[in-house]
Amino acid sequence: MATPLLSDVLPDLVEEIVHLLQGTGAEPLETQVRAMRLESICDCGDDNCASFATAAEVKVANYVELQSMEGQVIIDLNANDEICFIEVLGRPDVKYLLEEYYDASS
């Protein structure tokens, strides 16, 4: 079974990330953000965490921290500058939507 597009599960977050990328020098990541798949959610157990993997293998070589209005959003990149993980902290709205999606699909 194919992993879902992030835009199908968290469309508002995708648009927020695209907007936040403007003016950061990381605008080329917009294409990747729109095509990202939700591989898995973080299993750290922190109630504040709504982070998720967007690649089967997560090996972080660089990151882009976005200036979000609420919480923290950090895009983790692998050595090829491909998005492999999105750190989302302090965003109960995102956590709720992720949990709802996974509860409904299991």
C-alpha cells in the first residue's frame, strides 16, 4: 500500500510550509513539500511532538528552521538536500490530525 500524500492528510500544514519557505533561500524545497508522502509518524512519545518522516530512510545532514506563528517547524534534509523528516513541535492541531488519520486507517 502506498503511503499517503502529505497534502491529503495535512493540506493546511503543506500550504503553511510553502508560505514559510518564501524569503528563506530554501524556496526550491516547495516542489518537494507539495509531493511529499507521509512515511511514518515520530514515536518519541512526547505529547508536544507531531513530527513525521517523509522518506523511508532518515539520515539528517542539514535542516531549515521555519519561523512559524505557532510551535516549531523544522525541515530535515538528507545529504542530497531531499526532505526526509519534518519536526513539528508545539502544534496540537497537527498532532490531532495525524492521530485521526492513523486511527481511521488502522
